[in-house]
Amino acid sequence: METDKDKIEYLTNQNDFLKRSNKKLVEKNKLLEEEFDRLLEENNNFRLVRNEGKVLWLVLKILHILQD
């Protein structure tokens, strides 16, 4: 039969375990957020390069038409 002392010890251990688990998850979440932000910035940079390429292509096409 469990005593009050055993229950307190069990709950204290459970609480410590949950605190450690929560801390690890918070750290992992922070790393994932940083990775997401990095990938979002990289994606936006690719869009800028792609759009600049389209603009450059359009400008070259217009110049070619004007030369003819």
C-alpha cells in the first residue's frame, strides 16, 4: 500500500520528468522555428532571383524587338 510519502515522491519525480521533457521540446521548437525562418528567407531569395530573371528576360526581349 502506498503511503503519502510514496505518492509525493512519485508525483515529484513525474513533475521533474515533465519539466525536463517540456524544456527539450521548447528547445526543439526554437530550433525548428529558426530553421523555418531560414528556409523562408531562402525561398524568398529564390523568388527574387527568379523574378529578376524574368524581368531581365523581358528587358532583353524588348531591346531585341526595338533593335529590329
